[in-house]
Amino acid sequence: MNEISRKEFITKTSLFGASLFLINGCDIWSESENPIAVELSKPKVNEDIFGYINRVNGQMDLKLYRQILGAANDFKEGDLTLGIAAKDEASRAYARKLLSQTKLKNIDENIIYKDGIQELIHQTTTANSEIEDWTMGELKQFVLEKSESDIKAIMPSLSSDVIACLVKLMSNEELIAVGQKVFNPLPNSQIGEKGYMSARIQPNSPTDNVEDITWQVFNAWSYGVGDLLLGTNPVSSNPESVAKIEAALFDILTTFGLEETMPNCVLSHIDIQAEVEEIQPGTTGIWFQSLAGTENANKTFDLTIKKMFDHVKQRNGRYGLYAETGQGADFTNGHGEGFDMVIHEARKYGFVRALKAEMAAEKPHNETPWVFVNDVAGFIGPEVFRTKEQLVRCCLEDTVMGKLHGLTIGLDICSTLHMDVSLDDLAWCIDEVMPANPAYLMALPTKNDPMLSYLTTGFNDHVRVREKFGYKVNDAMWDFFISMEIFDEKGKPTKRFGDPTWMYYQYRKAKNDSRSQAEIYAEGKAAIAQINDRGVPIAEGYGENIWDLNAALDEKIHRLYEDSKVSLWTEMPEAFAAGIPAATNIITASKDRKDYVYHPESGEKLTEKAIQKLEAISAKWQSSPDVQIVISDGLNARALMDEGHLTPFLQGLKASLTESGYNLSDENIVIRHGRVRAGYKCGEVLFGASANTNETKGIIHIIGERPGSGHHNFSAYLTAATVATWKKTGTVDHNISRVVSGISDTSLTPEQAVIDTVKNFNELYLSTKLLSPS
């Protein structure tokens, strides 16, 4: 697309009639990959896992133990990558048979992976001699047959590993049965109760525009959606930017008198939220953090157990901790540790359970801070699982594991744009999962997130699910929706339903705005038009049913989805790569685009030829430069290829860095099939050979990001580290990097992005330089 037609697409949804030939024209689903899988022989009668291992191996074998546990899982690509998926249905059935005949105490005594998280879970799991000799099969029978109170009586004595093993033995129907039985509502609310289904409003903006964010809140409430959390994912984690958004969200809640009904949150790192709380006390609502299932994986998030406990000890008010997890996050960050994704996920819930217990200590139940978990199933991509059936399975497993840990757990039933789960498949997935009654779902104006560029649940999905399953929202918010005249006293939608400008009018009235309704409506309609022009959809009205998007918006979202698929499978032409000034072109270990998309680790590794090219560059340096610029196609080569994107950003970036006193490399490293970690590998090769280990060196990695917004955004990943750090393979990672996201001519403009990039890089570089030995 050229610059003008794409802008028209953003503002008027006119998109060229691109077909999905780039995805449909090649056989991307059926090729046999022949990976390593686990083949098991038939167990003997009453044989447990450890008896089987000793019989076939002669002694305990931790690797085989992990393989049997992995083989008991329903199939997922992530377990296959780890070499612990069952080879066939017979091996899976044998693994489940062995597991069902294994005692709970033997699972706990034979530690699958030992680290601080495992030890914390062990310390916070209550001993219970009455159940330790149960087999896993007997535990399954108990959970399926007994009442909620009976189950809750033993839940504190179930370790995370035991809970993970339990769900491996259950069918989807059995998981739903448990989900319908066990509930952990938040104190002083109906959120998480049986028959209730809440919503986290996720008002994301590609540019952290406060107007985009606040209007999505008005938008959600106009449909009677949003009773759990106002929680936005920030583009920038700069404390000043986070503080501005927190203040805006908190203002909406306090203006309507809802600050004791639901919290606000900006999903930056918990360290940043703590800093913002010091800047403007009382405005940060609930604190957020993504969590992993091992200590090493948590280091990727710049987290330790001690840091998390230090933070939650400060949470003594109504709102405590909002945690996000997801199957596959650990192994995709290089920390699979040889055991399966279900167990990793369960250990995350065990971590949260321990943090919750810390906040609840010596407090009556109605005074304990809110703690809830969001399982972001499907966000990572096809390296974890590809199909809609696997997405449903993951959601059901995680819902039950969260509930059995005593947690209020909700779901992000979502799909990345490179999975085999389409825009229209998601409704089917939602309907398959919702009988298990998770506590909440995400909520956006449409299924397409305008900033993260992935597919999730729209406001209309909430309306449809409530109609179909009879679920309710938290009583306090339902009363609010009636007071706002969105619903009448009988619960029927009024003429104000689906009118976000009405909610804005109510907001202005609550602010004692003396203008007429007509004046405020005119202002609101103008704001909606501007927001839509920025590529952030605002839903208005509905279609044939109250749970349908209006026809024009529905058509626009499907066109965005079509555009995303074309973007995803577009290759960076060699001519374009060669045309980048001073380009040294290299390629990763990905065999082709398909290999790159479905096996991300291949896009993180450099070929031997690529390493040789980089070594030749560093050999020419008399003294290594301060900064090396790297450019990768990423998941959206068109983000770099569009007019007005890469060229002005690259030119402005180099000029501004030079003006700031940095010595830049003369070469621009251009990577085809490149992932973010490929940039770190370039830094290791280029800077690792330097003699002065105390010098600070930086990489700025420009990369095409997740397609789906229509903006064709790219990002700049910024890293500064000492030569001593660059020398240690794998040490430089996301936890010491920053990112400037959403760069395009129709979003965060290249000119503004240059300013933001250099400002953030200066801070990183200076802080690293100050900490390095003289």
C-alpha cells in the first residue's frame, strides 16, 4: 500500500481487495515436521510412574519422569518443542494411566524442578496426612463427585504440581464440571461468584493518548460492560506517562464515585507503578505484574521472589495485586527447564497464592486486598499452540487450576494473528469455555486490539455471552448502569445503550459542566471522529441483535484482519534490504517465512555466515562504536517498507544520536527473518570482542511488529550494557532493554519516535555507565 491509500484505510476503512493468497497459497499447516516425541509402552496393572521408570530404566530418571508428565497432556506445540509431548494417542493414554495410579505424596516428594518458586509453594502448601496416600485418580474422583465445601477443605493441601497433574487427567467436560463448582469471589463483591462474569476494560492506545483511553471507558459502560478493572497496556513505561494515564483513569472512577467499586491500573512493571504511587499517592489502584513459574524465567521480567513480597507488603488497602500469566511464556523466554507448560502455569498460580496469603495475613476476609489473575491464553503464538481446540483446552485447564489454588481467575481468550484461530473462530472458543464460569474476560470496543494487534473479546461479546449463558455483572456496577440509564429497572437496554457520548455527557454533568446537552454531545462526537481517525475504533449502536457490531465497524475489523494476514506473510525483498544505506545484510537460522513464524527460536539464532559477517565488521573497528543500529523485518516487513516509515526514522535517529555525542557504527545491520533476540546476538558478536570490559555499548534494534492495527507499526528496542555483559552469552535480554512501540506515519510519528528513542536510550546508557566500574 502507498502512504495515501493506507491513511484512507485507517480513517475510512477503504482497503485494497487483498486476498489471503499469501497464507492460502502455500501449504503451511500440513507439512510433517517429525519432531522428537515421547513413546511409552503399556503399563503393568496398578503400576505408577515411578514403578514404570524403574522397570524400564533400572533407576529413577528425572528426564523420563518429565516426559511422562508431558505426555499426559493434551497435545500442544509447546510441549512438542520441549520434546515431552506424546508420540501418539496410545502413549498419551499410557502416561495418563501411570499418572492416575501415582500417589499425591510421590508427586510432591519427587521434585520435577527445584528452585525458589517450588520451595515457596512447598512452604505455603498445608500438610494433610489424610490425602497424601490418595492416588491422582482418587483425587480426580473426589473433585468430580464432592461438593464445593469438601473440595475447598483440601485445596490448601494441594501443591501446584499436584493440581497441574490433576487437570492432565480430565476431559474438557470434566474441567467444565469442576469450573462450575468452585468459586473464589473477591471480598465485598460478586466478582468471581457462580453465575457472574465480569470484564476488565482494556482501553489500549497505540500512542498512550489519554483521550483514546478515557473514551474507551465511556464506550464500555455504554454497553453495560466493565465492572472489574480499568486496565490499560502502556506503550511507554516512562513514569511520567504512566502517571498521566493513572490519573486520568482514577479521575473517571472518582468522578462517578466508583473508586470503592473497581480499581484502575496501568500495566507497566510493578517497579514503575510503585514509583508512580510515590509521585501521586492513591491514584494507582491495583498493582499489576506478569509472573513466571520459575525464578530464572522471572528474571526476564526483572523480578525476584523478594521483590514481589516487598511490593505486596505495601498493599494494605482494598486493592492488592493483578497478575498475568499464560502457558508457554516461560519456555518462549528460554526457560522451559525440561518440564511442561501446564506445570509451569500451575506454579505461577502457586506463586500468586503465596503472595495473596501474605496480603491476607491477620486480616478478616472482608478486609483482605483484592487479588486476581488473568490467564492470557493464546497471546504468544503458534509455538505454544496453533488451533482453536487447543486454545479452548488451555483456557479450561487454567481456569480450573486457578480456582483450585483459591484464586479469582479470568481469561484473555485471545489469538495472535499468526495462529490458526481466526477472527470468527473466537466466538466459538468463547462459547466452549464460558460454561466453566471464569471470573472475567477482557473487553475492548472490538475483537481487534488497536495497540497490541491481537484478537480478544469485544464489548459485544460480553453482551452476547450474558444473553446466552445468563451471566451477571457485579451488583454495584449493575446499579450504576441503571442509574446511568443504560438499562431500565427490568434490565432491558434503553435508547442510551451503545451511546458512548451519553456516558461522556454524564461524566461532564458529574464535573458540574454547565453547557447544554447539545454542546457536550457536539464535543463528544468530534472527539469520537478524531479517535477513529487515529485508528482506535469506538463502537456505537449495534447490528441486527444488541450483541452485534454495527455493520460498518464489523466490515472494518474484518478488513483489518485481512490486512494483518497479508502483512504477516510478506517477505522483505532483497532489493529493499540492499537499498538501506550502508547495509550489511544477514539472515537468521529460519529456513523460510513459515519456519520463522511457527518456530520463533529460529529467528533468534544467527547463522555461521551471519556471525562471520559481523566479526568482519568488528575486525575493521580500531575502537568499537558506542551504538550499533540493527534493522529487522520482524512480523511485519511492510512496517519498514511503507513510505514515510523507516527512512525518516533512521535518518533522524542517526542525526540525533550523533548530536548527542555518540559514536555510531558506519554499518547498518539488516536482518531478514529477525526476532528481537537476534539483535542481542549481534551485540554479543560485535561488542564481545572489545578489550575494555568496562565500556558501555548499545544496540538500537528497529523491527516490524505484530500486524493487525492497519498502521503497520514498527518498534525500536533499546539496550545498553557493558562489554563485560555483552561477552556473557544470553545475559543481555528483555529485562535490561526498553522499547518504543507503535511507530508509523499514522500513529507515533517517526519524528516524535526519534525524540522518545534518544531520550530513553540516553537514560539507559547513562545509568549503565554510572553503574559500571571506572
